[in-house]
Amino acid sequence: MKNLRIASIFGVLIALALAVGLSTRADSPESVVPTVENTGAQGARALYLYLREGGRPVDAHTASLESLPSGTRTLVLSSPQGRPVSKEEVSALEQFVRAGGTLVYLSPRELGKHQAALEEWLRLDSGPLMPASSRGLDSTLADAGGTTVDIWLAAGPLRGLSGLRVSQDRGLRLHHDDALPLAGLGGAVAVWRWPLGAGEVYVLAGADLVENRRLELLDNLRFWDALAARGPLLFDEYHHQLAPPPPLSRGIWVFVGQVLLVGLLYAVSRGTRFGAARPLRQERHRSALEYVRSMGWLMRRAKVERELLPELDRTLRQLMQERLGIPLALSDADAARLMERGGKDYLEAKADLTRTLAQADIRASDYTRVARHYAHLERVVTGRESEARKDAA
């Protein structure tokens, strides 16, 4: 009962903790991806809705750039970092521009990391840092971290504009001989124009002009009005999405199949008995007499070694020292005299051993005779000879 009560208390506490955890809602961090669905400060939702509500033909493109809708006049790539633009898509973009289209590429700040193929085609490089400028703003706190760039060449969508508001970050370099810097500040360029065939490419440093937080500052909105007035404008959303993970390789599927097969075999082998149960096998161990007979047969087969005879005497003398206290250094005659019983038998056995050892060929019967004499003496020394006689009586 005590364990049940403790388990119930812990169960209630765990349920309360789970309920509190589920009821607590943490606000998700604000997205920094400049997509037309992002309503945060760095999103492009405000520009998208402004153009649509103003009757401009604007839409979001969620497929590869190799298949642009017919009639598209302007394509906007606003700092795509989800998936890279492939070389095939770059070729399609070049054909689109040469046919009279306008490409507006708002480059990511980190070059060489997200859009290698595009940067190679445009020959982009990082430029110097833009100086700070609050020209055109009522207060320096209206856009902290931003700067105002000048319009150097009022061409294309910059015609009639006086300044743009962007982040105070690094500018860009476009290494094409016919590329023109249109806007910037100091030695940093914020907007480039590159004429290509019948169309043109505008490259901007960063996605500042599409962001919700800077859309209404200075002439940022007029820039997009001028582009949308050219015709259907398309925002690329495909490259803001992360590329799907690669499919599992065939080797992984083979490994999973092997694991499942081994697991199935293990389950079948452990859960099903193959055939009827057998009776338990009784193991019968050999007796000591069988071992003795085997040793005797082995000895007869291998013949008697001469070294076995002196070993009989050494074993007996060692036993006499342990049981009777007769030192090993004494002679055989002195050792026999100190024995209470069997002294004469010991001398006879020792004489028989000496004669047998002097023979040229020692037979098994000779060794058996001597071993029997010494076995009798061992029983006398250990006191087992008298017990055997009592048992016989």
C-alpha cells in the first residue's frame, strides 16, 4: 500500500508538470528570411500586398527558374539562401534577360556561401563598408543601423529618385566592363546595373529595399513602383525553401533489411521449438577404478621406464619423514632401525628394488612386484595396514 501511494503521488506530479509544459506557449523567433509571406521586420509581405492592392500584376514563383511563366517582365531574387540557384537556372536567367526581361538580384551579405553559380555569372565581389548618413530622415533613431545612399546615375527605376535607405553594411563590386554603379555612398556601391542583350540586371547589396521595416523610408517604395510599372513582376520564393534531404541510399535499406531478417530469425528460434522435447541426457562419469585400469594398460603398452623405480623409494622416504619423523639424510639401515614396524620389510623391498634396477631389461611383472612391496610399506607407515587387517577379520 505504501508503494502504491508513493507511485500515485509521483504520477500526479508528472501529470501536473506535463499540463504546465503544454499550457506554456513560447513565442517563435521572428523570421529573417525576406519572403512575401514573412510579416516580420525583415520580410517582404508589405511590398507584396502593396503592389497587389495597387493593381500591379505581381505573383510569387515557387518552382525552378528554368520554367518561368510566359509574359514575366521582372524577376526579383531577394537574397535567396535556402537552396542554391543551379547552373541550369543561371542559363535560363541569362536567356530571360537577353530576351528583354529585367532581373533584380538582392545579393546576400555573405558572398561565396549561398549562391556560387549566380555570383560566378555576375562576377560579384565584396566592396568597402558604407559610411553612416541620416540624410532625409527626421531623426537618427528613425532607422538605427541604416544609412542613406546617393543616386549617382538616375537610370531605369532610379529615374527621378533622390536617395535610398539601406543597411550600413558592405557594398558590392561587379566585375563586368559594361556594368554601371547607379547608387552608393563614398566608395561603396549599393546598386549596379548590367545591360545584357535586350534586358538588364540590377544587383543590390542586401535585401534592404524589400524589407517591411524600410519600405516607406525615402524613395525605396518608388523604386518598386517603377519596376512594377514595366509589367508582370515575379518574386522568387523557390530558393528561400530548404532543399529536400537526399533519399536514403540503397546500402542503408539493405542494412535495415538485414537487421529485420536477423531479428525475425531470432524471434522464431526463441519462440518456436524445432521438434519434440528430448529427455534430459544423463551423463555417467567413470569410476576411479576405470582410471587405474586405464593407467595400467597404458603402462603395459608403453613398457616400464627405469626412472619409475627410484621414484618409489623417494616417495616412501618422503612419507616416512612426514609421518614418522625419519630424516631423508639417514641411510637405509638407520631408517629401517627407527621404524617401529616394517623395518625388515623395508630393507628387503629396497634390496629387491636395487636388484631390479641393475637388470638390463625391466619387465612389467618386476615393476609390479616392487611396487606391491612399497605399497605395503606405505600402508604400514600411514597406519592403514592394521585397519585393513581388522576389516578382513
